[in-house]
Amino acid sequence: MMRIIFCLLLTAMTIIASAQNVPLEMPTGFDSARPGSVAGKIDTVQYQSKTVGNARKALVYTPPGYNKKKKYPVLYLLHGIGGDEKEWLKGGNPQLILDNLYAEKKIEPMIVVMPNGRAMKDDQATGNIMAPDKVAAFATFEKDLLTDLIPFIEKKYPVLSDREHRAIAGLSMGGGQSLNFGLGNLDQFAWVGGFSSAPNTKKPEELMPNPEEAKKKLKLLWISCGDNDRLITFSKRTHDYLFEHQVPHVYYIEPGVHDFKVWKNGLYMFSQFLFKPVDVASLPKYTILGTPAATNIRSAKYPQILPDNRVIFKVKAPQAQKVQVDLGKKYDMVKDTAGVWSATTDSIGKGFHYYSLLIDGVALADPASETFYGMGRMASGIEIPYRDGAYYAMREVPHGEIRIKSYLSKASNTWREMYVYTPPGYDQSTEKYPVLYLLHGGGEDQRGWSTQGKTNLILDNLIAEGKAKPMLIVMLDGNLGSPMGPGSMATAGDSFLKIFESELKLGAIPFVESSFRVQADAAHRALAGLSMGGIQTLYAGVKNTDLFSSLGVFSSGWFANNAALSGTHYEFAKANATTINSNLKNFWISMGGEEDIAYKNCKIMLSKYDELGIKYKYSEYPGGHTWPVWRHDLFSFSQLLFK
């Protein structure tokens, strides 16, 4: 008995392994007849459509060795807006691709039905194929498919009629139909594929209003497109929604345009998964190309992010001797004959990361990437997709503005710059607004919270949802004198903190209150900062609770080994604990989990606050000392303010 069970398990594991042992691209010439491949058969059938009111045609492929006494699964394969039931046969040679796959034992025996997806009495692709009635007929085909064609096929052919043995896929317009009909009828289809899906594809939230149900019912969802196809945006928006809602799927991007080269490859790849066990964990590896990073400059194809968050970098430097990508970890790049260096990284963590190219030892910004002031210099940055990042996505909501203001500081008698977020409707309103003064970290400046931090998008979305009060956010340059780099404060005195406090009180706040419509009292002022900005917030905020009603300290804390910074602070806090507690409505301190470099210092500080009786609220969000954490800090903290 145990031997039988072992054999069954071994067989099952072999099936699963072979089901996922799929190459990433169709070999050249695979759509041609090959010696040794036994041919399947294509027939033209005619069925009566009650939906349309006449007889309609379809092509049916039966596999090599077709046996009427055996039952088969079925793939419904749909054409594009300019084709009919013969388009796949004329342009794609699907029967030859399938024959060759059968010969190599790479696909399950199946029946493939190629119908006419234009459900109207004159269903030919003649005249104006974009005419409204002809476009509408592609939507009408859903009813024709479900109530007329499928019952006909299941009566005429020996097919398995449950959803687990029924698949739908198509190209272009047919890709949109496949996603619309397949995902809209999960009780009918368990396998759904869209190749270069067209604008008829429904919006993702309409395609899949219940992602949890889809996860349970779908065996495989396949989305593929050529990288130079102008319709790729429809595939990407669907992929982005699926990614956000953690719905397993393949997002397959290949070099190509809107043509049969791409669609034949789609059939070749998709068919090899059908009607077999699917290893969901392996699905992200099935693609040739990644998606250009959102942080790339206009039209730059690289860096590209693969579905498993590995990144492909390329740079042309034919005279260079050694090139690396420095992304915290250094990756050696390899040069091809054209002088293009490339490297693929490990899987990179979510959110924003600084990086540089090291060309013959010199750290340079990537010319294909936007640049960001960080690490004390201009560097490249890459945004890794983050499924919980919808709160800082660009949405169709009223938007505020980021205003860049130069001012002559009365504290230093120098010209300085600040970035100011004004909420939607600021210019049309006469009301006065509360203000959050927001500070960057070491090695960054006033641009950080706007560009790396997505401040405007976070607030736009929160205000639109009624979760945050409309407010101004003033993003200051915290670098007074020589910029402080990461770690340099550990042994510093408090002189740079005194200079910042003076700038805040005598320079920035007076300028803001004379230049913008704001409420100039402590109840309507807040101060927050990350890392170095958190130290500045602790220093200037706790000492001046008559000026601020809320303080936010993100990924920061007094250095445990620097009494010059922390000692006098704790003495002041001890002597003024009652005043601090009564003045501060919110004293919010957060960390990026134990991996945050400020974690230990912060914990020591909090234990000291507990000893002194200082009231605060502590929050943790995993991610370490990184911008994804600080974006979430702003998202959370801003919802507490001025209420």
C-alpha cells in the first residue's frame, strides 16, 4: 500500500514539474509542419444562434489521435476586430503549433474552437469594421458563446463540460473579450488568457470586483503583450490591479508589436499550462522582458522590473573596463559586442531605492533614470512596485500643488528654499489652513518629501477620502551650514540643532505665515521629520510645545552614546513633563521595525520617556530605514492632525 502511495505521489510531482517546465519563447519555425508530427484536424461547423437569429460558423481543431470515445477539455480561441473565425488559421497556424507541441508531449489533448466573435447577422469583417454596431457585436458574443456555441460544442463533441476543463483566450479584441467573458463568468471558465488585449477590455475593478473569489476559482490567468504595442497600457493596468490584490497570474512581456508573432507565442506559451496542475509560485518567472520602471526618464526602456522584483539594468559604455550597479549591493555588469553592459539583480524590496552606476570606479547617475538628491549627492532612483502603495498612487481626485518658494531668512540673512504643498481649492478659498512643517533626513534636502516621499499624492488622496484635514505642508531644507550625512550626528554636538531651531522660529515660520493663508497658532501647527529630521523635531519641537500641538518622529531617536545631544533633552523633558504632555495633542513616534538602523536608539529613548512620564504613541511599520516606511508614516500621522 505504501509503495502504491509513494508511486502516486511521485507521479503527481512529475506532472507538476513537467507542467511548469515551460520555455520562455516559441522556437523559430515552430509554426511550420515538422517531420514526425502527426496532424490534428480542422473542421468548419455551423450552429444555430438564438442570440443572433441565424446560423453561424466556427472552426474546430481536434487533436492528433482524436477519439470520440474519449472526453476532451476545450479552449475557445478568439480573433481580433479585423478578423473572423478564420483569422487564427490564416495568420497564426495554430494547428501546426499545437501539432508540434503534441509531438513533444508538452500539451494535454484538447479541442480548440475558433468562433466568429462578431455576433451579428452580417458577421464578416467587411466595410467599416469600427462601426458602432460591429463593435457592439463583440460584446453581444458573450451571450452567443454561453447560450448557443458552448451547448452546441458539448452536444456535438465528446468534451468535458465542467469549468475546470474549459479555457478561453484571444488576441487583441478577442483578448479583451476573453478577459471580459472569462473573468465575468468564473463559473464557466477556469483558464483565461488575453494576448495584446484591446481597449474593449473592461476596467480592472469591473473585470474582477471580487479578487478573493477569483483567487479561488481561477486555475490560470494569462496576460501577454509586445513591449512596443501601443495597447500595452490595457494589459498593464489589469496586471497592476491583480498585483495590488495579490491575484496569481502571468504577466508576459516580449519584444514585439501588435502582430501574429506575439499572438502565436501567446498561444504557444498559454496552451502548455492548460488542464494541468499549476505551480503558482513559479508564475512570475514567465516573461522575457520586464516593465520599465516608473522612475525612468521618458521613453527609457531600462531599468526594467520583472514580476518577481528582480531588475534588469543596461547602459552603453563601450570604452569602460568595469561597470557595476550599486543598489546597496553591488552587481557586476556584463558587456556585449555593441558595448552595452547589462545585469539582473536579486529580487529587490518594495518601494523607492537610490542607486548608482559605478563606471571604472566612479559613481554616476544612470542617464536612463530620474535623479534624486540623496546620499548627499544627486543619485538615480528606482521605484519597485508595492501592492500596498495605492495610497500614494495618482488618482482621479482633486489635486493640490507643490510650490517652490525662495525666501530671505531673518535667522541667517541668506536666501533659502522651501517646497510648500497647498491643498486642492486653496486659491479659490478664503479660509485659513493649518500647517505641518515636514523635515527630511541626512543627505537629503527640501526636495525629498516631495519627490521621493510622494507628499502631494498622499495628501490629495487622504483629503479626497475625508481622512485628513486640508492643510499646508511646508518641506524645509534642514541643512544649515555643512550638510549632515547619515551617521554623522552620532558624534556631533547640538550646535546644528540650535541653528535649525533658530531657522524654524525666525526664518521659516514667519515667512509662511506672512505669505500663505494659515492659522498662526500652536493648535494649527505640527512638526515632523524622518531620521535627521526626527532629531530636529525632537530638539525644536519638545522645547517649543507652545508653538506646536503635534510632533511626529519617524525612524529616529536620541543617540544613546551621545550625552551632548540627549542629556540636556532628557533634563528639559523631566523638568517640563507636565507642560509637554498638556500641550501636545499628538506625540507620535514610529519605527521601520527592528531592521531600522535607528531602532535601538529609539527604544532606549522611549524607555527614558516612560521613566520621565512623557506621553507618546508608538507605531511600527516594517521596512527598515527606507522611504516606503516614511511614506506610510506621513500617511498615518497626517490623519491624526488638527482634529
